[in-house]
Amino acid sequence: MYNWRPVMKILLFIIAIFIVSSSLTPALESKKNISNKSYISEDGGYTLFSPENSFTTYLINYNKEVVHVWQSQYLPGHSVYLLENGHLLRTVFLGAHPVFLAGGMGGGVQEINWNGTVVWDFKYSSDTYLSHHDIQYLSNGNVLLIAWELRSYAEAVTAGRNPDLVSMFGLWPDHIIEVEPTSPTSGDIVWEWHVWDHLIQDYDPTKQNYGVVEDHPELIDINFGRATMDWNHINSIEYNPEFDQILLSVHNFNEIWVIDHSTTTEEAASHTGGNSEKGGDLLYRWGNPIAYRAGTTANQKLYGQHDARWIEPGCPGEGNILVFNNGLGRPGVPYSSVDEIAPPVDNNGSYYIEPGSAFGPDEQLWIYTAENPPDFYAYMISGAQRITNGNTVICDGKHGRFFEVTYDKQTVWEYINPYPSPALNNVFKIERYPSNYSGLANLILQPENPERPIGTVNGEIGIKYNYSSSTTDPQDDQLYFMFDWGDNSNSGWIGPYNSGEIVNASHRWTRKGNYNIKVKAKDIHGHESQWSEPLSVTMPKDRIFKTPVQKFLEHHAFLYKMIQLLLQWVELS
């Protein structure tokens, strides 16, 4: 008869090893994903933008990662800015207006704090006026708004407009208001300026504002431009605190204008007063001298431009004017450019013009185009900004493309907006902020120092012990943690965890000794806390080494007994 005992012993041994090895296989821990991303922006800073078809405003770092968002119940209407206090100042689109139905419709402005709470919600919309396109925050807390106002057919004709150029629904000349916030939903208009107060015409001597257009470059020809209700279509506003002046981009005139802000409202409606002693008349205009009979099409430089701005102090070219020249209507094959000019202004903010001539300069100081110019063409929206390293950040708004070029016109950074979708990624313009901008302080507030770790303080080497800690983040951001075990090893960054959530980590020491365990935290933007207070632990004695099978059988006495009985049965059979 065949002896089965050796075979049974082997089978039992294999079964025992299988059970033991299976039970000793570490259970897969539910570890959170560890991110290696750095939310700290490089010297390139942070870029703010609000897609035209999205209720969300995005802040991205130089690595093109979204580091913060703000939500709104409104689409943008169109511009958005980050204030020095970390609040978002955002134009809002209230919906299609029954009167002012045109590109750039807005209707108000909101100030939203870092955490998304609306702290100011001001509406400027009625049947006779509507804010549009752009805003400008002032250091006194007031806000400048661009707006249309309705003038009837009769008013336009009386003012000297050719009746053939006036719609039966009237005319929408622009005006500027300065609003002082007075409550979370209100504001007082403390200053205003109206195109309507600075007109000239040579069409009808029996009407108002009659004069010689070419003799008055400081005035606005009411008969210049297209036969459209949206006559001026001012699409950007910029403030110069040194001269207390305002820069406007006047799309339908293919010009930029400068006006005096140092006036009272009464002076702004007149031709005297203010630092310039010219009241609200134009101090400077450039881009299309045809508008005041001082040139021909050969002298025109701007074509449907957007985003005229003074280059800020500390940036190469400071005091010059930068403008996104869309190229709409440019002779030949259309293309866009970014143009820099040096206006003829003295230290007092006065602009020189040769009598009978156009305002200078005759040519741009710097022009960016694509190597093959038609490859870069955005006929609508868009903008450009000079930054401190001398580069220029450009927004091709029509295609949702942001890029940074050197003064030598080499592209060094590029981003394609994916929001809300690649097919609907239009962006009015963008704003780049340096990493040390005060409005970004919320990004660089580090987490609170973690609590001293909690866990075993006297143990044996070779045994794994668990330790826990927690902390909070000032912005309620998610956190990563790193435990330093005091033996020249650490846990690496583990997380992310919610602010205030308890984090656990384990470690096994291999040598006797005294060790200080400490832990630090890092928020999702990469800002680290200091190390916690240390927890001192002692590993006073060696642990008796036991094989995995021995450890298993110690903890599974019933199985051990069963195997003994089976072996005895084999021996007896």
C-alpha cells in the first residue's frame, strides 16, 4: 500500500505557508495622492483672466496651474482686476439690454473677496445709460466706469450731427463716471465726464457746436465715424496718478484719448479748469489724425484697438503708452500688432502739438507682430501689458491665447485658455501680477504649525508605531504633511488632507536610541509651515526576532492547533 504520509506532510506544509503568506501580505492602504506640483509661481508671476463665456474667474501661476478661482452669478462684462487687498474687481453682464444692445454690454461692477463673498455690488443700468467694457480702480477706493448715455434723434441733430448719420433710435455717446462705494449695494457718483460736452461740427452753422474742426484737436467732431448708435465705443480706461489723467481707447475713432481727471464735474463739462486749465477737453489724441482733419489714411496708425495703458513705473518704457492694435480695417492683409509709443508729454503732464499738425509721435517706438504678420490676427477684444523684466504679456482674446514675448520678440511663455471649453475660450484681456504683489498675500500665507505628534513614546526596535498630528490653514486650503522620524528618514509629503483633518503616519526604528519626531505642513500652493514641537521617543531594547510563521502562529492559535492535530492524524494513519 502506498505511504501517503510524506505527501500529506508536504501538502499541509504548503497550505500552512499559503495561509501565513496570505495573511502577512500588507493590506493596501488607502493613501491619498501625493502631488509634486509647485503652486509657487516663478518670477513670471500670476495671470488673472475671466473667460467671456464663463461665470468663473481664474488665477494661474507661471506653471499654468490654476491656483485660485472666483465664482459669480454673472458673466463678465468684460474686464477683471485683482486689487491690492486681495479682492477681485469684476465687471458684470446683466444680460441683453433693451436699448444698448451692442458688444461690451455690462451694467455693473462687483467687488468679491478672496473667499468668494460679494462685498460690493453696484449696478449702472437704466433705459438711458449702461456701463460697458472696462473699469479702473483708484487709490481712494473709488471706481471709474465707462458708460453709454442715450441722446435722442432730435438732440443729436440739434448738436450738429448730420441727420443721415443718426438712427431714429438716437445716438449713444460715451461718458465716464467715478463712483464712491457707500454701501454693499450702492455708490455715489462723485465725478463725471461726458463726450457730449466737448463737441464740434462744421456741417450746419445753424446748429450747436459749429466751428472749424481742424482748428480744435481738443474737441470731438460729432460727424466723424460711422452711422451707428454706438458712436465712440470706448473699450478701455486707464488712470495715471502722476498726472491725474485718464487714458481712453476709442475703438470707433481708431484713436486713444487723454483727459484731465483733476477737474471738478463742473470743470469737466467746460473748457477751463483742472491742472491742464483745459477743463474736460482732450489733452492728447493719437492713432488717427483724420478724426480732427490733421492727416490722411497714410497717417493712420491704429485700427480697432483695445487695452491702451501707460507702462507702469519700474517697467522698461515706463510712462510710454502700450496698445493692442487689432488691425481691423488695416490696409492690405489684416494682422494684429502690439504698439508702444512715447507721447510728447513734459514733466507737468502737458502734451505738445505743433499748430496745424497732428499730435506726435509720427511712428511707434516698438511694434510686435508675428514673424509672418497675418499669423497673428485678433480682430476683436485682446490686450497687452509690459512687465518688470521688459517682456510683454499679450492676450489674443479671440482665440484665448496668452503669450509672453521678449523685447526681441521671442516667445518665452504661452497658454491656451481651456475654459469653459476650447471652442468657447474668448477672453477680453488678461492681467499679470508679480509674485510679490500685495493682492496675492493670501496665496503665500503659510499653514499653522502642526501640533506635536501623538503616539508611543517607549517602544521596541523593529515594531511599527503610528503617530498623528493636525493643523489648519488660514485659507482653508488642503494640506500635505511630512513626518521627520529623527533617524535621518522622513515620511515624504503625504496628502492632501482637509484643513483641520487628523493625519496618521507610521514608522519602524531599527536601532536603539532616543529620537525626536516632528512634523510640518505644506498647503496646495507650496507654502510650508515651521516644524512642530518634537515628540521624544525611546527605543530601549532589542526586539526578539521571530519568523513570519512564528508571528502568524502566535496570533492565530486556533490554526496552529488545527495544524498540530492534522500532523498527528497523518502520523497515526
